[in-house]
Amino acid sequence: MAPIELPDPDMDGSISVERAIATRESRRSFARTPIELEAVSQLLWAAQGQTHVRDGVELRAAPSAGATYPLTVFLEVAPNGSEELEPGVYRYDQQRHALERELETAVHDDLTTASHDQVVIADAPMTIVVTADDDRTKRQYPDHGERYVHMEAGHVAENVHLVCESRGLNTCPVGAFTDTAVAAALSLPTRLAALYLLPVGHRPAEQE
Ligand SMILES: Cc1cc2nc3c(=O)[nH]c(=O)nc-3n(C[C@H](O)[C@H](O)[C@H](O)COP(=O)(O)O)c2cc1C
């Protein structure tokens, strides 16, 4: 299946970074409206988008120890989560700024179960799933590699959180889930482990 090209990310947010930091909080409820492809583009670019090339190395939106880039970002789309994307699982290709469809069936119920039935996952139209191949970083940093990978996932989550704040979207970082169940829900390759779930959705009218 051909990749789904994402629109170019917008480089001018509606509020300053400082304002986004000041107002950011974990928001666990969502409007029942689909998320537009423009917002998907913005969120995935903030997570792992390719930003520039330095000394022949393609650098991304979040820093990475030794530019080892162990992370792969997936997007789970719930039924009715999008008007442009079918329910299922997509992998973000940062080089093309595009989505590769990985699973053509909805896995929303399985992902919800895997995260201990947290309502924030159940109600989210989409969830960004940050996964890692630890070995990429451990090869270069045998002692600290694992720690570095976790730090990197935190950078990604904060980027996504701040972009949500800037665009009036809600998100809440979710770390409480059963690793094997998330991997099974997304049919992750064995080299990838799920580290972080970032459910996203529009802000309900009463919170605006
Ligand atoms: C690593 C990590 C894991 C978290 N896991 C969950 C989670 O599984 N479910 C949840 O509702 N909130 C989760 N949170 C959100 C925290 O509860 C929240 O950040 C904290 O209460 C502080 O609130 P604030 O984010 O609004 O400042 C997590 C936060 C972090 C940093």
C-alpha cells in the first residue's frame, strides 16, 4: 500500500513555548470529534520529524544520545478517530513525513485492555505509541544506553504535549500498561518495545 503523505507541518504555533509550558497539564477527556490530518502531521513531526541534516546525519525533532535514534513512532486510530485515516495502526516514516499502514483492523479495544482499561485510552480518537529498539543505543552506550532511550522517549512526549497545548488538543502521558499486551495489540516486531502511550484528541467544549 502506498504511504500516506502528511501535510507540511506548520512552524508558527498559536502561542509561545513559554505559554504552552505554563498551561500544559495532563488532560484525560476528549471531544467526540475526529482529528484532522494537519494535526496528525504536527504531532508526529513534533515527536520524531526530520528537522535538519548535520554532517550527513539526519536529525530529528527530539534529541537522541549519539544520534542513535532508537525510537519508532506508531499511530493507533480508533473507529471514527479520523475522517482521512481508516481505523488501525500506522508507522510514522520521518524521512518521508508519511504514514505507512501497518494494520488494517481496529485494535482500539485491545490497546485499551492493554492499558488496564484506562478511560483516557478508551476515549481517545488516536494514540501515539512510542516504541524503542534499545540495542541501537546500547551498542554505542553499553552502560547507559537503556537510560538514554527512556530519556529520549520523555523528550518526545513533552514535544507532543506542548504541541497539543499550542493547538488546543488534549493529551496525557500513559506509562501504565502491560508491555506484552501493547506489543501484541500493535503486532510490533520483536526488536521494538512499547515505552509510552500518548492518547490525543480535541478538547471538549466545556474545557475551552
Ligand atoms: C512516565 C509517566 C507515566 C504516566 N502514566 C500515566 C498513566 O498511565 N495514566 C494517567 O492517567 N496518567 C499518567 N501520567 C500522568 C501523571 O499522572 C501526571 O503527569 C501528573 O499527575 C502531573 O500532572 P500534570 O501532567 O497535569 O502536570 C504519567 C506521567 C508520566 C510522566
